[in-house]
Amino acid sequence: MNNPWEEIQIPSRDILYRIIDSEHPLRLLRARDIYGRFLFIYEFSHSDHIPDKFPELNGIDIYLQEPEQSPADNYMLLLVLKENKEWQIFLSLCNDLVMSTKALDGQTEATLIILRRLKRWQKFLQRTRSGLLPEKEIKGLIGELFFIKRHLIPAFGAGTAVQFWQGPEDAPQDFSVHQCAIEVKCQLGTTTPVVRISSADQLCSQLSEMFLYVITLGKSDEASKMAVNLPSLINEIRKKLELDSPIDLERFNDLLYQTGYIELEEYRQFNYIPAAEKMFSVNNGFPRICSEDLITGIERVTYNINLIDCEVFQAIPDWMELS
């Protein structure tokens, strides 16, 4: 991943900037100042909805520069990165602000949206975890995103598909599709056909139907045409949302950040080929442990399910096709 701020020379005075997207409805700039710091600037002509106080972001200073000469001058909202070495996280934040405001007709709601996004980032940057997700979580997230792309978007459209995704919000199951709960699990093709269930609620839904979707992944490299990785899946879904339901793009980005994902080039090193898919109807005969099965004194349980013993439960929801 190239650092776009490195393409801007350090100015001898003031700032030197480049417009991020000439077709964007807002005037958004990427800039450097005389100290070589990296800046993101939103330049606007209206003072509507300007808060008295902006969120405090770890590693980033926020300033509001008011018009100096006349009412015709522009306001400028400046985000300044304190440490240039953190540019990848800063780039993710800036890209989020660009994407979240891309569908606007003008500036009317822009400051409100930008403020809301900054508040989201305030919470995200307060987390102690940084850098890449563990590979186990990378595979799990790939499985959920693949399910969205492969099955939910064709059946319901991109916006509705994202609304069904509830796993990042700590729901018991990954997806709630009307009256159907769906839990997604990944396994590598080189391992035994076993999936880990992490709680007594994960396969026990209050909805009328419950399914377990298992995708088998084979390790690969990015050169393979069939390979998927997190950046490629996320970009595909974002493009679908931009075309079909721009209003749901912000929710999708929120859910991604709740998983702990930020845009880092290193994620392109984790490539997998979707080798097989199976789905099981989780009914009363399915091998599972529910909360009501736990005796007094047991508060938490994790267990493995051997998928070979679950073949008889293979089934899919009415709305879904499984090749």
C-alpha cells in the first residue's frame, strides 16, 4: 500500500494539498504542512451543525478554522496525524469519511455525518488492540463476508444483506434473516471436519429456524483467480452498496470496525480459495448444547461438532441456493 501523503512535498509555508476526489460532492483534501505532518481537510462554506467540541481521537488532532476575511470565505475542518508512522490507520479513517459522504447531494448533512463517523473512530481508537486480526478471526470474517456476497446479496440486495449481519454487534448468531438465524463457521481443508461452538447460545436461537453454514477454505496466494481475501471481499461489497444502497454503506463500515478490522495492506497476504460449502438445519435432533441443558454451576461451555455425524441434517432455507 502506497502512502498518498508521501506524494505531496513538504511546503516552505502554509500547507500543500491535493483534492482527494474531484467527483466527490464535498471538497476533501489530503495535505502536508511545513512540519511534514499528514492532514485531512474538509473545506466548506456553511457553518450549520458545527459542534462546540469535537471528539478527541488518539493520535489525531482536530481543529476548526473559521473564515478570517468575510462570510464568503470557507470553513476548514482539519485532522492532523501526530505520528506519521501511523499513516495506515489515518488513511483508513480518511477513506471512511470519504466513502460515508460520497452519496450526499451537497453539504447539508455532511458535518453531521463526519461528526458521527469521528465519534465512531473515537471508540475504535480507544481499543487496546491494534494491527492485524489473528488469522483465526481473519478466516471467520472472510466466511461471514463470503456468505453476504455469495448468498444474501443475490437473494435480498446489498442493503438488506448488511442489515441482516448482526455478529459484530455481539448477537448470539452471525445473521438474522427474517425468522431464520444463521451461524457461520470456517474450516481449513487440511483439518478434520470439526467446528468449534463457543457458547451455549450460538446454536440455540429464539427464531423459528436455525441453520449452521460451514465454508471450507484452502490456503492460496493472491495470484489465484479463485482466491479471496478481506480487502477484495470488502471492496466488492462496498461497490454493491454504492450502487444499490449507499445509505447502508455507513452501517457496513461500522460493522467492520466493530470486528476490529482496519484497512491494512498486510491483509492481502491471507488468501483462501472457497473449496466447499455445507449447510445444516439445527433442529431438536442436531448435536448441540443449549443453555437449558446446563446444570447449576456451569456458566460457560465450548464444544466441538463433528460434521461427519451431521450429514443427515443437511438442508438450506427456502430463499437460498447452495451449489
